[in-house]
Amino acid sequence: MKTTQEKIVVMQHYADGGEIICEGVISDDDFRPAWDWASCDYDIAKEPELMPYTYDTFPKCVTWVRKKGADTSAMVIGLSKSNVFTTRGCNSYAAALADREISTDNRKTWKAAGVEV
């Protein structure tokens, strides 16, 4: 059971837009916590460990890239075996996607760039 201070940290994380987890269910647009700590030990969802994309694992659809949380983004316009080409330039997969998010639904939603390990 969490202390009051630990509960406050979890609740603040959620209020700030972070994901929380309750008995294996990760928060999303349809999940609204009741904050019933007696029936669920809410916790902060762990960030998945990611590896940089490669040519073979990069999404093969219209993809946008941005720095985490940024307002501006760049469209991916091409891929080679070693580089990602965007409307803002060219970088290796690791450099182009470090601390980045991608969108594959025309910038409606964003997720961390990389392949889950």
C-alpha cells in the first residue's frame, strides 16, 4: 500500500498528462481513474525500453517526426539503409530519432520513436 505522499506523486503524474497503470490496464483516453486505492494500487506506467529504428523496422507509411513535446514537426520523405530523410534534413536513424516522437496518423497522436525491446 502506498503512502499519502506516494499517492500524490501518482495522481500529479496523471494530472500532468502522464500514463498510470492499474492492475495491468494502462491509462488512455477511455480510462478515467476513480482513485479507489482500496481496490487498485495505481502506479506510474513504466516507459518501454526502445531501440532506434532501422530501415527494416521504420514504419512504411506517411510518418512525421518531432522533438518530444515540440509544436513543430518534419515529414519523413525518404529512407535509406543508414539514414532518415525529412523535410528538415538527413540523419542516421539513431541521431534522427534520439529524443523524438513519431506520428503515423497525420500528427493526431505521437509516440516515442523506436522499437520496443
